[in-house]
Amino acid sequence: MLSLVLKPDRLAAVRRRHPWLFARSVGRQEGDAADGLVEARGPDGTFLARGFASPRSPIVARWWTFEERPLDEGLVAPLVEAAVALRRRVVPPETDGFRAVNAEGDLLPGLVVDRYAQTLVVQATTEGTERARSLWLPALLKALPGSVVVQRNDLASRRGEGLPLADELLAGPQIPKRVPFRERGLRFFADVENGQKTGFFLDQRENRQLVRELSAGRRLLNVFAYTGAFGVAALAGGASAVTHVETSEGALRLAREHHLLNGQDPAPVGFAAADAFEDLRARVAAGERWGLIVTDPPAFAKRRGDVERACRGYKDLGRLALKLLEPGGLLLACSCSGPVSPDLFQKVLFAASLEAGVRVRLLLRRGAGPDHPVSLDCPEGDYLKAFLLEAAA
């Protein structure tokens, strides 16, 4: 096993049970990582943590235990079982699309598993997680028997570590292209073959339900619509009309299918294949007004160095959306940029309201659902922010 001896001034994070070790914290190393196993020790040789190495990443190790015990099925299988048991308690009725394992939030670093009916779509985001497959895959198949298991590998983190990028079939007859699933009785497809993330944005489920509850009699402008799930939820809640704005025509085609799949009248649904910022500027110039707007862009900031540029984008997006709200209208403004904190995002929305000349009040601050738990030891996992704003009447 590789032993990483930490610098004297770099012990605090591991003693706080933070699961990541950065290369700059290592003073020296002993042994080798041929099997991927790694442990942390203090300068005096004291054991600190044990996990799997990712030597080609800035995060050179992720800790799976802070006890001096073997990294084996006796450790991993109970963690997988506990993750699945949590979902049985928190996933709402008539829902078979949810996150089954949420990496550090379930004490399984780098392992993401989304379930769509009987299909599990896995992302092993690091070399260490890849090496641990012999531990977590049998546990998954035992906890969720009969599942087709697909590992989607085209991830920036894997590319940076030189890992294979082609998708893999880990269990089952073949890799499915699309998988139908349910969310609170609504029906959707997960685009397993070509879709973003694992094929669908499961982290927005509770916020789609919020939109469903608020939509009656309102017209929804769904910006960065992807495959239209917010619009489907809005019509299910009684929205009078929905317009989707999305650059990808393929995503909009699937949005059309989602409305039809749920038996929704296509007449009040519009589709705009356009750049979101250009589209919003044109609508502001035309004097449009909307009762409900959702802005759910991709991550504008993936690293700390991106934050300033990202905040400019969020402010511009918020300013344009607020100008389109009718008095008493609602804006659900979302950010999935982890480096942008909730407090910073709120300040950006405040600045947007000043520039828009619209007085607003904050009604709710939301995040992902409870199937996306966050470890308090690793707050970096708390990435999704969804703020519900109301324009002054």
C-alpha cells in the first residue's frame, strides 16, 4: 500500500474527515500504489485515513475510511446498502427515477449511480473509484437485483486522469439508448446514450414539483429547457401555456415527445431553438410579460477561477428574466455551479434586480432532493441552488 506522509501544516482537513487529499498536502510518500490503495499518515507515522489513489489528479487520494481497517466488501457493501435504503425512505410515490448513490454524500467518493426503472447509470469519476469497481459493483447488484448497469465514462475528470472514455456495459444484455421512467406519475425518457449527465437532471425533481404547484393559470417561460421537464410539470399543474428555450434541437425534439408521452395538448406549447441570452433580449425588446420563468443554465463555473465570469453571466440572465416578469410573477433562478455559494448567488440576483429596476422578494431557497445527500464533511457536494423570487405587484 502507498503511504502518503502529510506535511505538518496539512493535517487539519483529514482530521476533519474531509475525503479529499490535494497533492500540495503531501510531504513524502512510501511504498507504491500498484493496487490503487493508499493511506495517509502524519509526520510521526500516526494513521489518519485510507482510500484509493488518483495519482494523475490534483486530488491525489479520496478517503473511504478514517479507521485503520481493510478496504474490502465488508466496508463497501454496507455503504451501498445504506444508500439504497435511504432512497426507499425519501423517494416520493410513483417515482422510479432517482439518484441511488451520491458519491461523497453516501461516503462512496467519486461514485454516482442514477436509477431509471431497472437501469442503473454509473459514473466512476476518478481512477480510484474505477479501481474500486470490484467492491461497489457486486454490492449494487445485490442491493438492486436484476438491474442493467451502464457506466458512462465521457467525463472531464476521467479525461484528465487518462482513463477510458467509452461507455461500458457492466451488467445486462446491452446498453439501452433511452429508458422510460416515472417522476411523481409523470413520464420521461432518460437519454442514456447521448444525454447530459446520466441522461436526465434528476437533481431538479423537487423543484419541478414546486413549479407544478405554482403553475396554475400562469404562462411559463422555460429557459435552458433541455428536454422540457419543467414544462411538463407546469402543464400538469395547470399552466395556461409553456415555451421552451433551448439551443439543442435534439433536446427540443425529446421535449415534444415528453409532452405527448404525458398526454398533454401540444397547442399551448412553444419551442424556441435559440441562444438563451439572445432570445431573452428579443423578448424584452418586444415587451413580453410572463407569469412564471425558470432559468436553469449549465454550470457557468466549474473552478474557482471561473467565478467572476460566471457571476456576470448569472447577473445578465437574472436581469433579463426579471424584466420579463409581470407584476406578481415568479422567477425560479437556478445555478449548478459548485464554486458559486448560495450567498454569492443571492447577491448576484440582488444586483440583477437593481439593474432590471424590479423590486423582488425571495420566497424560497432550494437545492437538490434528499436522494442527493451532502456530507457535512464535504460541503463541496452541495452544488445546486434554486431561488424562488417574486416581482413586486
